[in-house]
Amino acid sequence: MADNAKRVQKHRDKMKAAGLKPVTIWVPDVNAPGYAEQLAREIEIINNSPDEKLLLEQLSNIEIEG
């Protein structure tokens, strides 16, 4: 096994021993055709919403651990 592969396997084994597992998630491709336009439409909807302040407060309260 190459050095890189050994290092990756060692890391994976360590994470698994810590009770973690790898997970793949799919996220929007910001470079995809139409992404910027769709984002602009969604922002416009939020900005024109009578509940804009409430929506932004709710989004601000989402905790992201990193």
C-alpha cells in the first residue's frame, strides 16, 4: 500500500475507533448553470416576504459546528 493510502487508512481507523463513520453529502454546485439565477430568485422571495425578519432570525439561530 502506498504511503498516502496507509495514512488515509490509519486516519479512517482512528475515526472509526472514536465511534465515527464517513458520510457523503450532496450540496449544490455553485458553478452549475442556473445556480446564481436560482439563488437570486430565492433571495428575492425572502426579501419580499412579510415574514422576512422572522425567517432571517430563524436562519441566524441555526448552529453550525465545525
